[in-house]
Amino acid sequence: QVQLVESGGGSVQAGGSLTLSCAASGIPYSRSCMGWFRQAPGKEREGVATISSGGGSTYYADSVKGRFTISKDNAKNTLYLQMDSLKPEDTAMYYCAAAVSPYCYIYLSSLTGQHFNYWGQGTQVTVSS
């Protein structure tokens, strides 16, 4: 049974920091590409950051570059998103996703979720000004 469980969301003031975690099970995590996506009410889903299976390649949306950091701990089957200098426009539901494929790295830079097989239920991030 595949499970992706996000945690770490909450409310924070603008300029603050938050760390999201995603605990994965039921997948070959060390061989899976991972990503964080977000969706605000009335808006399209947006790719935030992606990472290759080994963690060697990362990609970020322009809107979060320099502020967010994605990382992958293959020993703990856990994905992280360190968010610094948060802005009100970062407010959204954040989703963890996994792409289980030996070729998943090919699509990571597009920051789209179309090739991701599994998704978590999301964790809410609210940034107040």
C-alpha cells in the first residue's frame, strides 16, 4: 500500500520559515523522483520543486528560488521542503508526490505533476502579512 503523508504545515507570518515533511511508504523511495506541488483556491496546481531519486538534481519554480530548498533522505524515506522568507502568496495547500520510474528524471525540470504516480493528501500553509 502506497502512502505519502505530509506534515509540518501551519500558519506563519510573512518573512518566517516552515519545514514540510513527507513520509513515504510502499514505494521504492530511493529510486523515486519526488516533488512538492501547491494549489491555492481558484488557481491551477503549481510545481514548487522537484528532486531526482538520488537527490543530485533539483528544480525550483522561479517564484521560490532562493527561498525554498527541497531535499531527500533516502535512509528515512522522507522528503523535505525548507521554506524561508515566506510570502503571503505562498499560501496554498502543499502536496507531496512521487514518480516511480527509472526515467522520471527526464521530466523533473518541467515542474509539472503529470508523470507523478502517487500523491499525498496535502498540508495547508498559510502566510499572513
